[in-house]
Amino acid sequence: MIQEIQQKRPESSDSSSKFELVAFDLDGTLIELNIPFEDIRKELGIEGRFILESIMEESDMQRRQKMFRILEGYELRCAMEARPAYYAVELVNGLDVIKGVITRNSRRSAEIVAERLGFNFDFIIGREDAKPKPSPEPLILALRMFDVRPSRTLMVGDFLFDILSGKAAGTKTALILTERNKEMAKSFIHHADYVFESLKELADFLEVG
């Protein structure tokens, strides 16, 4: 695992200056993961399945809307209790580029997190705005908003969907390893352009601070 990580790390920070836009995942990347996924699955009756995809596949529109209300209720409560990941605020607010969040959560919950924790984002894209990750659509939307080329964009996240979204949009991708995801990440670490063991390492690469 360590050998894989070292091979993925950039040899120098020369390439960091080429990024004009950096898009971050939210849960598990910029904030500590606190959403009780299993409780949500149990309440929605979708054990063992991806929550968002299961809701979107529901053909009964009234039930689908109810499921979204239940999901957002959890997200809003968690947003009010969210804590920043180590060095997350310093990294985001220290970046002298366009920076923002692309999340599978509701935009409202991400806005609450940004306001509570003091993140200075240039954009927040939630599931209402585009087909959610792993689709490239949220990233493509951000690129169009700011007229930035994919080659000058970095997608940062902690899960496979973040990396796949960036790859499909043509951007560079950075995987953040944590104690929570490091075992799971073994199955998709090879997809990432860069791998970092902390946001502080990413900040050093991007020459923040």
C-alpha cells in the first residue's frame, strides 16, 4: 500500500501551479463523515444499496419525494454538527484559485456547513444541480460556470465516485487517504492521478500556506 502511495505522489510541486479550479468532495474529505448511512438505509428500506441511486430509481414519485425529504433531514442535522477535517479550512481558504464543493448531498446542507465552519467557496454544486457523482456532469457544470479547461482542474475526494467523476470529466484527480477509507481505497487507488495521506500534504503540493 505504502509503495503504491509513494508512486502516486508527485515528484515536485511544479505541476500544482497549472490548476485554475479545485473541486472538493465534502463528506469524508473536507468534513469528518458523520452521516449515519445504515440508519438512513433502514428507514428507507434499502439495506445494502446506494442510497441516492435507490431513491432515484423509485418509480412512485410521491414515495421518491418522501425519501428525499427523509434523506435531507438527516443531512441537515448532520450539517449542524459537522466538524472540519484536519487542515481543511486552511487549505480551502488559502487556495488562490477557484474552489468549491461538488457533493451528492443537498446544496442546502453543504451551504450550512460552509457558513458554520467558515469555508470560503466560490461554488457549491449539490445533487439538485446535476446528475450526481460518479457522473461527470457536476464537474462539467463547474467548468462551464468559470470557463476553465478540464486539464487545469483538480477533483479531490476520498471515494471511488469522486475519482470516476473527475476522470470522466477529463480533470486530474487527487485521492485523500484516511483511517476510515484506506482499506477500501486499495481497490481504486490506481485510478487516482495523485494520492495524499492528508489535506496538509495536498496543501503543500498546491503551495498553500
